[in-house]
Amino acid sequence: MTAVPQSPEAAPPPEQDLAVLLRELNPELRPGSFVFTTMASVPADIDYVAVVLEEEGTTVVLPRESADAHGLAYDDVAAQITLTVRSSLAAVGLTAAVATALAGAGISCNVVAGFHHDHLFVPADRADAAMAVLRSLAPGSPAEP
């Protein structure tokens, strides 16, 4: 995956106020299913969403189809939900609010923060329930089933 340079003027400034972040959360369920795996290095021909370098190995988040095509082992299958509000990396409380709400519904969540947005990986079979929980975080917005 190659980085695409973007003009800083192309996007509004990132938000830090938790009340605004929750009001404008606007979660979007991405198509497909995703898995976490580990490998020594990432092959150039692999399609991935995120890479995390750890002492024990390289963690790669990728579409399930890509993992299967490369014969990679994984444990859980996840759905990806992107919080489309442009959150600042310095914002305080967003991850805690989201994780607490999802935990209250018995839904596990792995968060990957990008420069522009936070991306949540939840169990694929709980994606709709997770979306309802996230929608309920916006004041005045009814949760959708």
C-alpha cells in the first residue's frame, strides 16, 4: 500500500471536543470482513488495512479474502467500522467512550487510529449491534436496530 500525499487544506481541522466528536461520530460499516494475523514481514503483493510493528512480530490487519489467498492463519473475523468524524490524535475520551459503550453491550472492539479517523474492528457477527450502540452515542439520535 502506497501513501498518497494530500494537501492539508483538503480536510477540516481535527476535532478535540468529546461532545462534538460524539455528536458527529457518524459510524460507517465498511464492506467485507477483516482479520488480524502476524508475520515476519509484509509481502509486497498483500492487500492490508493496517500494520503494527511489535517486538514479537508484525501484526497485519487485512481483508479475510487476502489472508485466505495467502494461506495466513487467524483466529477471529471482524467487521470494520469507521468513525467518520475527523478526530484529533490529541482528543481525550473518544476511545474510552466508544469502548465503554460497546463493552456495556458485550461487544469486543479493537481500535486502530489513523491520521483522520478511528477504525473499529468488532466481531463480524455483532456488526449491526455495534452500529446501533455507536449511533446511540450521539445525543438525540435513536439507536437503529
